[in-house]
Amino acid sequence: MKALLIESLRRTRLADVPETQPGPGEVLIGVRHVGLCGSDLNTFGGLNPLVELPRIPGHEIGGVILQCGEGVPGHLKAGAAVTVLPYTSCGQCSSCRKGRTNACRYNRTLGVQQDGGLKERLVVPYEKVIPVEGMAERHLALIEPLSVGFHAVERGRVAAGDRVLVLGAGMIGVGAVLGALRKGAEVTVLDIASDKLLLAQELGAAHVIDPGKEDAQARVDELTGGDGYDVVIEAVGVPATFVQAVDFACFAGRVVYIGYCKTEVSYRTQIFNLKELDIMGSRNATMADFQAVIDCLRAMGAQADRLITTTFPLAEADRALPYWDEHRATTLKIMVELP
């Protein structure tokens, strides 16, 4: 069967890979759509320290069950449309013992620490398969990336009436926007990409800030009466936005970091104490986050197509990551469609 392979730095190709069959407790999925993630782009550019090349990317997966192995529960049947929870959990580390399996110390995400789903067929444990009814097939591959933003909203304990600032209007940031809106929050989005800010407004953001065109701190003060935001969610992963997250949070506010920096970040640490901030990391997503996104996408219907920038057929999948690399500012989601 065919798969997309990132075989070396900035080099991808379609490759023939061995077929796999489901064993006991496993499900064979015919992959129909795969979204490409920023981690895949970093792998392509040699900036992902968690990946060893060559690697098949892809953990944003939509498909159809083709076959179930022995012992798979009856609610999973051939022909069902599904998405995949692409993370693993050991069940024994401190995160798993606390029930926070999304942050397993030994997690191996599809497409990162192990080969992913950008191939014609994929075998996964049945526990990772999520049936989804009443949704366009192409939207199944949007569930995982949006769920990462939804999880950050849960980590930030966003509630109705909160003023929330999302730093970054990429796909993960959009997930945080949609998740916060569903909680009843007033959402502001900060980014330097005008197209992405416009989309954020169309999705329901009350305000946008472009720090390339205006003084971000002055605008935050104007929008919040000088207080700052109840919750700031960082979804960029650069030192400037890591610091802004703390600066733009109100006293007794909450800061959630989804992005991570590849260089050191310098803070005025007295702000942590003076504001008595809750500062949290956010990693991956849970089944509950996936279900919340499924409900959201069902409600959005065809509007969810706005989240897909460009789709490549599998035969041209080797062009997808180079395209994204050349069009970063205007690309929200690159998707590969399989036959």
C-alpha cells in the first residue's frame, strides 16, 4: 500500500509499505483523510526532536472501519466512519495514575514517536477508535487538532463571562477559540496573519489584535479596562508570546501554554507572584475533548470547510509539506485525501 514518507530533511516521497492485518483487539481502518500538523511541518524542517527519520506522518485521521480483529466490541462495525485518538498511555506513570493519560510520560503519538496514519490502511487498538455519525468525512480529520485547543480551555477552567485571550490563530488556536466560545466566554485573538484574524472574527471572536499594526499592550488595556484577561491561552510557541501570556493576564488570572519554545524564555518572575497567576501546561487531548469537538463540528456543518485551506490527493501528497512551508502565513489546515 502507499504511504507518505518523510525520509530525510525537507524530503518527502510516496512509498510502498507493507500491509498490516488486525490482530486480537485491533481494528483495520481505511484512511480517507489526514490533516497535517505543525509537528509534521517541524519534522519536515528538521525541528522536531521527538522524531527519528524516516517517518510516516499523520495523527489527524478520518476513515472507515474495514475489519475488526477478535475481541473487538460489537459497537465497532465494518463500514462505520471513525476518527482515531492517536496517543498512547502506559497506565503506570504518575500522569496515568492520576487519570491524566493524555499527558503520559511515555506517550508515543502516531506520526511522531511512531509511524502515523498517512497511508492507505492503518491498524490501531480498538480503544483508540471513535465512531462518528452525522459528519462529512473530510471533517473527521479536523477533530484531533481542534481537540487540543478544547483541552487547553478545560485546563484554563474557562467559564461563562470570562474574558479569554488566545495568542495564535492557527488550527490549535482556532480550537481554543471555538472551545472558549462554547463555554460562553468573550474571546479576543492575537495574531499577525490578517486572514486568520478575519476567520477568527467570523467564527465568533469579539475582538482581534494585530501586534504588527498596533500596540498590543495598549489594545489589551483598552479592551479590558486595564485589568487584563481572565484566561490567556498561548498557541504559538515563541518567547515573545510566552511572555505576553503572563503580561496580558489579569491579577488572579490563568495562563495556559499549548505551544512550546525551542529556546529559553526570560520572565520578570515577580509578575507570577504579584498577580498570583495559575500557570498551566496543556498536552494533547482526552476522549471528552474529542466528543466536545464532534458536537461542535456537527453544529458548524458546512462552515467547518472554512478551516481547510488546501487538499492534496494522495498521489500528490509529497507536495503538501513543501507547499505549507512556502505559505505559512495563509495556511490553516493542509489535508490529504486518500482514494
